[in-house]
Amino acid sequence: MDHLIKDTATLELFAWLDPDAELPGWDILTGNPFGTSLPEDQFTTVQNYFAEYHLEYFRQRLYNDFPSRLHALLLFATRVDAENFRAKHPSRVFGKYLARARSTGPYVVSFHDSSWLDYLRLPHSLNLSTLDEVSGYYWKGTLVEEIGLRFMNERWREPPVIEALFQGTLEPLEHRHQSLLLPGFSY
């Protein structure tokens, strides 16, 4: 599958948004493209910045035609991907609603398995060649489940959650607000 698209054909994408948010965005200070801050500890913060830094460094060297994670909107390819993300990271979408948006006009979008970021953010120390290998898989569009990853001497498996790195114009569609009290329930 070609996972880099430059087109004008209408594309529909999804994002978890705060109730007062208008367009999907990225909180650059937390290194979290889905809004809510991750746990406040120095190791997690360093891991997040390092993962994003290395992915961007690798992109600039070998995948310069692809949208940058730092300058693109990070969305989900399908509603199922957004729901799978919520199942894996309920605290990161708590109090948010699932928004649907449609592209208008020309855009560039690439699709990647966000489970690679989950792997990079695990509490382990990866050497530079392994970081390059993981970054290569991410930018090639390889799914985590296709590779035999290991963590703490055991096989590490995660279902794919496909994110879309989008540069262009989006038109918001209907908004379905999530309850701030009970995750997963609409009001």
C-alpha cells in the first residue's frame, strides 16, 4: 500500500479533541499529539522528546517528501483506529470527543502505525542502529505486528493503530461530545 498521498480527492479523518477545541492539534510541549499530558516524570518526558526527535531526524535524512510529525496534524485514518487508540490509552482521551473531518483542496498525508511510538516510549535503552531500524519501519509504513519486536526478553505485540500525518485544509463534520464523567459515553 502506498502510504504517502498527495491529492485533492476528499479524505475523511478522525481525532480526539477537547470539548473547546476546533481543529485537531498537537501539544508540542508534552510531545503528545493527542492532547493530554503524559505522566509527569523526567524519564517519560525525555523518552517522548527523544522518540519524536529521532523520528524527525530520520525523516529529514531519508523521507523528506513525507509530512513532519512536528508540523502536520496528527489524526487517525479511521474511526476504528481512533477507537483502538482509546482502548490502548483511555487516560489520554478521557474527556475528549471523537471528531470527524473532511479534507478540502490539495493535501499531503502519510499513514503510519502509531504503535511504533508506544514501543519507542517503553522504558528501555535502544542503541542508534536500533532507533534507525525502528524509524525506518515507521516511515516505510510497516505495521508493528509484522516485525518480531522484543521487550524485556519477551515478544512485544501491539495491534496497529494507524495515524495520519496531514498537511492541508480540513473541514470539521459533526461533533459527538463525550461525557467528562464517564469515558466512552455520549451526551
